[in-house]
Amino acid sequence: MQTACQAAQHSRGRRLYNRLRSLLKDPRHDCIHFANEFQQYSYCPREKGETQEKWQTRCIYHAAVWYHDHLAGLRPVVMITEDQEAVAEFGSSASGIYVISTQEYLKSFWPDLPAAQELYSSICQALQERESESTEREYAEHLPGEVLEAGIKSGRFIQGTLNVNKHRAQHEAFVRFEGSTTKNSELNSDVLVCGGKNRNRAVHGDLVAVELLPAKEWRGRNTALHEGQGEDKAGEEPQSQPMPTGKVVGILQRNWRDYVVTFPPREEVQSQSRNSQRILVTPWDYRIPKIRISTQQAEALQDHRVIVRLDSWESNSLYPNGHTVRVLGKSGELETEVQTILVENCINVPPFSEAQLREMPESSAEQPWSVEPGEVGSRLDLRDTHLVFSIDPLGCEDVDDTLSVRLLPGGTRLELGVHIADVTHFVQEGSLTDLEARSRATTYYLADRRYDMLPGVLSADLCSLLGGVDRYAMSVMWQLDAQSLAVCKVWYGRTLIRSSYQLHYELAQSLLNGERAEVPELDRLDEEAERSRRRVELLQALRLLTRVARHLRAQRDQGGALELEGVEVRAQLDSSKNITALVPRQPLEVHETVAECMIYANHWVARKIQEHFPHQALLRHHPPPRQEFFNQLIDSARTRSFAINTRSNKALADSLDQAVDQRDPVVNRLLRMMATQAMSNALYFSTGACSEEQYYHYGLALDRYTHFTSPIRRYADIIVHRLLMAAINAERGLAPNKVPATNKDLEELAHQINNRNRASQHAQKQSTELFQCLYFKDKDSLTDERCVADAVIYAIRANGMLVFVPRYGLRGAVYVKNRENQVVSVEGDGSCEWKAGALERQVDRISTTTSTGTHNFSIFDHITVRISVQPSRCHPLNLCLEVISSRPHQAPVAEAQPKGRGRSELVQEVVRLAEEASQQAEERKGRGPKLSKEQREFRQSKQPNLYSILQEIAEMALLDLHACEAPSAEVQTCSTSA
């Protein structure tokens, strides 16, 4: 009811009110917002002397009475309130209208939901404990909102989001002041917040107001590596140059979410709960402080991961108060750890509902889908006129893009076509399927599974442009001058296609190389002459496509397009098309050929929709990176006498091309990885929210860019498809079916998609790290050869160095000084051991001096490391890297030619061991393996997904495991993915 919503806004604030309103607007919840104060028979005027709370309660009750009468008493009406006076006053006033408390409602109407009753009890206990807390103040009170607002406007306070350093969670956090108004000209970096007192109850992710400390109290970032993330100790440690330092004076917006926690050991529970069942639980995320909760199940849940929510954090409490929500499962089990990653990234992927699935077209063996007759006349039919083909990873089933190229009659022009799955034909705007896709925003790819944005009947069947079947497509076709390849004409529209060939990358490259490769579609032909003719036709199309792509790439190179480093892998499949291994692959020109065509289509569609909707088109821009982020790249390159120019993307690209060490190819690869890390994130935005100068895509060197080519897995592409059709219909003089979203609505949607994409990237990274740790966890690092690998130093710290392990695509810290103040001593044969000694750090190297002499570890040196797992009861597992030799690792012969080693091996072995352990446990209980409801219904893929591995996992190895919120970027795959 309107009155209830207004009461929530008045008592709980605007943020909760907005959440309530968004839930009411979501059609999936079947809610109605009744404006009871504007309805003649339910309106109640406020009586003289009546409090607002009493009046609102009376309004809601009278509206309930009216609704009961409106239904002629056929349905009971329940009014829930915690006001016991209201229960006593109205509880027995009218038959069929129940005025009861939440507790009574759960007991009477939902007796079979013990989890809901336990949640209610937990919240009540938390509220009672909050009332009985000590009045002694632990933190300064936050300033009132009006004071904060005035201070931000005047420049006294700085507004920004708090980011806690997970490696020094108790002592170091940063506030980025983007968008703040400040008169302090010294501010050219983030603001450092040191210690819990200065953080003043702000939690990672909160929007805060910060006041700068006097310049003499400014401090620098800590430059030492830290063993045991989150267990840092304050003290005299090496720091960078002093930077702006401040303290939190107010919270502008709490951004609390669900947190996964672990209960303390039994002995700690007993010591904490002498007077009550109040305990401190430890969050999975290092950046979140311990949370005080009230529970009666502390001992029973010691070995489990549990979801909690924060309720409050008062100034008289050292820790925030919270309550339990639900139990995820036993810690250490694969499924529990995967679900933990999803919860920590706010990823909610329930099974598609029956109502959503009813919106899907019929497609089965008994009733196969076919082209609708009306669509044949309204679309450009390319089935008999164009040679359409796809080039994807081997075994790919979700084909969302195809290509065509041909020489037009007369020979003066050629035609290039990019044909994308027409998802919007099947997903109507505002439908339940559309709302669910909008909520998810993307397909979520983890190391061993994926969660689709769209139901499988679309993503794997009707929207997949498979070979030999009719499919709907959205196409962009250019007429190019046959000699100069200049664009003469461009056409956009809906088409009907039938892909003639479903090629994979290696097959297409073999054909281009003139090798004798088997094409399945040709092998099925009986006549040799026809087979030869069609092979020649296909080869001509591939060569023509390659020529066009080379021209497109050259154009972007002239503008400053970057080619950054990714992890190049290819999938190895078995007869069932399941991935059995990843093996290193050499980059093929055909990868770049396909990518250039997709980038070209995205660029031209961006131009089209921006021209027709200058203030409400969805584009994607990539802001230039901050120059200080290039410092590590510049310093590292200087050690090999390379000069890196970062004044523009063109200068950076040229510098990277010249920074090649002929003796060690990995040097250029690492430099490109560092450049990738320096990049800012590419983001979606509404054109009405930015000036045209801000449209630019730094990595691709394009003035306008969007995403059009993957609507099966990205909701942004669905929006762009709808905008493109609206622009086409406007040109044809057709009235729009629906008015396009306003700039404000589109900007809110872009913000939501950006957040979901960021969550997807974080979940991917954490999932990969989980499998890496589980893979090494049960191996003896002292005897197992798989735990020893070559590593390359890429950064120097005060007490160690950061290294990259190419074999497993991982990064980590290697210490040369331990907690006992011993340093690494290098023997004559290169072996290393801990001894008493001294340590000296330079910009490009770190030196250890012991009784055996002095040894330098320099940037780009190859060393041998041993990989083990650092156990953790409450937090995610971590890999520990230890230097065992100052020389490069000499791999055994069998290892020198890896067969499926690397990330795929990690995933396969961990999944296999987890399944075997689960099955054995179930068999010991005398029953077969039992899958949870979640596993049965929405684990949509147990095998690593091809697209995720080849297009997404590349950026996993580029993320620095020892950087606090290190920026990521999509530009690292500019050469292979748009």
C-alpha cells in the first residue's frame, strides 16, 4: 500500500524505500502498489493530535477492510505489524481480517518453513542485543547528512567509495575521489585511510565522506609483501612516498550485501558466549570486519559456510551486528565453495521459471521449429544467394555470429556481411524472459560450469546459427570498393540465413595455408566435381575475408589500437565434445580476421544508433588510463633499456612493438601484460550522459563503439539490437512499437550491466583461483614434479618479488625474507635456503647477502618455484610460491611437451576428485549419490565452456593476485575479441 511505502521511506530511509519500490515494479513478483490514500473508500483523514505512526497504521487497516469487502469476503486479508497496540485494537474488530505479528504469521500460515522462522528469531535476537549494548563510545559519531552535503560542496570533505586493501585489511584502505569537488590542488591520487579508527565503521564498498588530515600526518602505501592476507600487523614497514591521508567523517550510503562467514572453533565459542549466544564470525572476504551475531547453533555450524547480513554498526561497538540468513554447506566441499563465490559476488541464478519457459517456442524432435511464413516476406532472404559460414572454437555449439563475403557483379565492388543471432525476435521487451535476462545481464562463466542468461532452447538451439539449418539473423552488410576497400554503402536489417559451413579456427587456418584439410560439409557430398567446386568457392571467400580484415586492422593500427597480451589456449575435446584439456596454441591469423569483422560491425552499429538516438543510445567507451598506473610498466621496461611512451594509445602501441628482447620472448609478453593491468575498465553508458569526446574507446582506437555481436550471452547486445531496429523502422517511416528508453533509464540500466559484468569477472577469477588451489592441495609439494615450475620476476617489493608462472597462468608473491628475518641464500648450484643475512632493494632488483655471498634477483629473471597451498579455515585458499633455485626450471622431457596441462587439468582433476569423494561418502551411508536441488536444476554445464575459456579466461592470468582492486580491462583481447 502507498501508506506502507511512505512509512518505510520515513522510518528506514530512501535506499530501503527504493529497493521496496523496485521489488514492487518487478512483474515477476506479482505485486500491486495500491494508492490507498487516493481511493475514496479507503482514505482516512488524520485526526487532531494523532501521531503519524498511529494514523498510518489506521490507514492501512481501513484499506485492508475495504479490500476484504471488495472481495466480498471470499479471501481473508492479513495485516502484519509489530505494533502490539495495533494488534490488540484491530485484531478482533472484523471477521476475515487478521492483524497479527510477523512471528504469528509465520507460525500460522507457513508452519513448514522453519528457515524463515529461524531467520526471524535471529533478527529479533540481533535487535535485542543492540538495545543492551554498552554506551561507551568506540568510534566518533558520524556527521549529520546536511553537514556532509555542505562540506562536500565546499570542498572540505571528499566523497568516494571505500576500497579496503585485502592484504592489509585492518590498516589500509583507499577512497577514490572521482566526481568530488575539491579545492585541494595536491590531490592527484586516491586518499589513504589508515587504521580502523580513521575508517570509522565504514565497510568496503560504502560511499563515504572523508576529511583530509594535516599534511604532516600523511603516510604512504605499504610496499612490503604480506604473508597471510588480512593478518597484517601495524608497525614500521617500508612505505611509498606520502600521499593524501584522511579519516571517514560520515557514511553517505551503505552498500551492505550478503556475506559468507565461518563460525569460530568450539573453544572460542565457549569463551565468547558465557553470558549469551553472541559470537564473532569471520567473513570469507578479508576486507570485511568480523561480525557479531546471536545464534543458538554456533557449535553445530562450526564447519559450515553461512550467509549473514549486517543490521547496524553503532559507535559504541567494536564490530557490526548482524544475523544469519541460511547455511550454504560444509566448508571445503566443492559445491559449497562455488556457491560461496556466487553469493560473495551477488550473483543470483535461480532456475528459469515455468512461466518463463512457457514463453519459449516449441522445438523438439516431435515438433521441430520452422521458419514462420510471415517472416520470410519481411526479411531479406540470404539462404540461396550468399555463402554464409561461421568460424568458432572447435566444438562450439552456441554460435551467435556468422560471416559472408563475395565479389559483386561487375567486379568493382565486394560485399562483406556480419550476421548475428536475432535474439530479440524470440525475447520480447518486457516479457518475463526479458526481465530475467535483464536482471542477470550476462552469462556467468566459472571454471567448471556456466549459468546462461537465456533459457537453453534459445542459447543452444534456436538462436545458435548452426550449419545447415534456417535461422533468423540481424545483419550488417557493406559494399566495399574492390581495390581500395573503402565503404561505398552499408545496409542494416533482419535477414534469413542458412550457414553452409561451421568451421573451427584450426580448420579455417589450414585451408588458408593451402593444407589438405577435411571439411565435414564437403565430405558428405557424393560428386567429386561438386566437392572441388565448393572447396574452391569456400577458399576464395576465406582469402577475400582475410584481405578485408588485414585492411581493417591496418586502419585501426594507424589510429593507435593496442594489441595486449592474453593467455593463448585451445580446447581439446573428446568424442562427446567435452573438453579434456587445454594446450598452448600459437595465435592464428584467422582469430584476428574474425575479431576484426566483429569489431567493425560493433563500430558501425554504434554509429547508426548514435546518429538516430543522440541522447539515448547504449555505447561502450574505454577511458584513457591514469598515467601513474603505467609506472611499473615504465620502470620494468627501463631495466632492459626499453623506453615506453604512454602519452597516447598510438605511442604506447608503438613502444610495445619495439620492446622486444630477442633472447627472451617472454619479456615482451610480460610488458604487454603490465600494460593491460594499467588499463581502466571499459564501460557501457548512455550517450545523453557523456560528451562526444568521452565516447572514445582507447584500446580499440574507435570514436564510437558498442556491443552488437553476442546477444545470446550479453543483455547489452539485446538493447542495441532493439535500438538498431528502432532506427531502421524510423528511416522507413514506421511508427515505433515502443518508445525507446529515456537517457536516465538507459544510464541506470548501463550502470546495472556494468556492475553485473564486474561481478562476473570477479567470480571467474575467484573460481579459477579456487580450482588452482584445490588442484595443488592434495599434492606433496616436496616430491610431486607438478608442484615445481618456471617463474619470471616482473615486480620487486621490499621483502620479495612478484612472479608469473607461465605453465599454470598464475601470479603470486615470492618472499626472500621470512618472519624470522632470515633471507634467501643462493648456493653454487643455484639452490636456495634460508639463512641469516641482509636484504637490499633497488628499483630493478633485490639483493640478499649471506655467508655464502651476495645474489641479485632482477626483473625478468627466470627462477624455479615450488607451489603449495596455504590453508585457511575461514578465508579462500591461497597458493604459496617458494623460490627453490635461482636458475630457470628445467622441465622433464614429458613436461616440455605439455599435453593438456594448465587450467583445464586443474578443473578436470578437482571435479573428478570432488565427485569421487562425494560418491564414496554417499555409498558409505548406504545410498546412491544425491544431488541438491540447485545442482539438478541450474548447474547448466559441468564441463568448462568453450566460449568462456577461449574468450574470457584470458584475462584471468593477467590479474595481479597481490594488488588491491587492480584494474582490469577488455583491451587485452583487442586482437582476438571485441
